[in-house]
Amino acid sequence: MRWWRGDSGADRGAVRREEQVIRALLRPPEPLPVRAARRWRDAMDHWRDWLRGSATGVELYTRATARDEYQYLLGDDAYREQLIGILGRAQPRDCAAARFGCTRRSDRACRGPEICSQDRSPDDREVHREGPLPGACDTFYGDLGPEERLRVAFSAGERHRAVLWHDRVLTGRLWIDGVPVGADVFLGEWGRWLDDRFYVIEVNGPDDHPEQEYGFGGAVINSVLIHDADRSSSRVLEPTADERWTTPWVVREGDELLVFPDRQAAEAGASPDRTLPAVEA
């Protein structure tokens, strides 16, 4: 290859990359044991039995561990949309096998796969599950690239899952069981399951609230979105002028939902600002 005056460094770099690709394609393929060991090295010891029975787990594992290759093929937006679709049917052990961060360490893969890969007890219905423990944790953190955050939270009985994604400017999007939720509100950075049915997350409070202000951390006064996963329906509760909801906290007691201005008020035994039926008529 002869270079002539006027070639840019970018042009020469593109040619070199093309030559590297051609040389790689002309090389004989590596033996299967080598290729397979490289592809599945993080799954062979503890997750192989689980992945044998979970097509979703296999798909999620490959999408997560070969993220750059899928993004090269699909682009960032299509990669994200397809990944969220897969997560809409995933189970906790699918996420753990795919090396997502969990409640013990959000930026590292499962630290106890020999325990988390085991079957959980059918009597285990705790709302919050933090591993290592059989069946894996209830919350996972995925990698979508620089400054993008993905959080997957499973309900207590694992019947439902919420996928919350924030981009670099903190614009949030939420899917529950693969269906978009809260598309017309500004979502907070964290949500949680109350049980195996109701998911709650902060959203920006009303602009006309007398104490509303906006700063680097977002709105001072916030509303709360409550999603009924069994009915696939949502409602947004907004504070009145005399309710100061900075971090509204919802508690379920039987057939009622209790709304407090913050978690501290709930834990201190204060009276709730609102009491409403858990299920709307």
C-alpha cells in the first residue's frame, strides 16, 4: 500500500483496521474448546446447570458479556431496547449468571455463585433479598456504557421485575415486565417493590407547590408513582400545599397504602399524610 501526500491519520487508521480484520478472517478458526472456554469461562463452574434450563439466561449472558460486539452490530439504542426486552422476562439467576452487579456489590459480578445458583426455598418470600443466598439477590445493576445506569429489581415472589434506566443527564425510563411505565413524568433514580405486586418510585412534584425548588439534586418536593403490576396500572399521588413530601415513603398494611413525607417519619411512627386503598375500585 502506497501513501500519497494528503492522506490523513484517520484514513490511515481506517485502512489499518480493515487490514487487521481481513487478516483475522483469513486465519483458521480456533479449536472449539478454546473458543468455548473463552465465551463461557464465567459460567462453566456454577451457572452451567441453570443456563441449561434458561434460554433467557443464555441470551442475557451473551448480550451482557459481549456488549461491545452487540453494540457494534446494533448501535446503542437498539442494543438497549433489546436488552430491556430480555430483562422483561428474566429471573434473578439469569442476571447473576450474566455477571450483573448485585445488592452486595453493584459494580461486580455475583460474589457467591456457588450459593446463589442453588434453588431457593419455596417458603422464602422476603421483600428484600441480599446475597449470597440460594436463588440470588432481588436487585441487579447492569452496564450499558459510560454514564448510563441500569437497575433491575424483582418483586418478593419474583413474579414481576422492574427495569429502571438512567442516561448521562439523568433522564429515567422504567419498564415493568417489559411494558413502559411513567413515560409522561420525570422519574427519580430509585424505586422499590412493596411486596409481590406494588412498585413505587419518586417523580417530580408539582411546579406550583409553595415549597417547590429545583437544584443540582432535582426537585425539593416530590410526588410518588404507584404501579400495580397485577393490573398493569399506575397512579401518581401529588402532595397538597400543606404536605411537604421531600422523599415520599409508601408502606403497605393489609389492604391499605400509607403515604409518609419521608422514610424517617414512617420509621418514627408518625401518622401518615395519606391512607388509601391498595387496590383502586
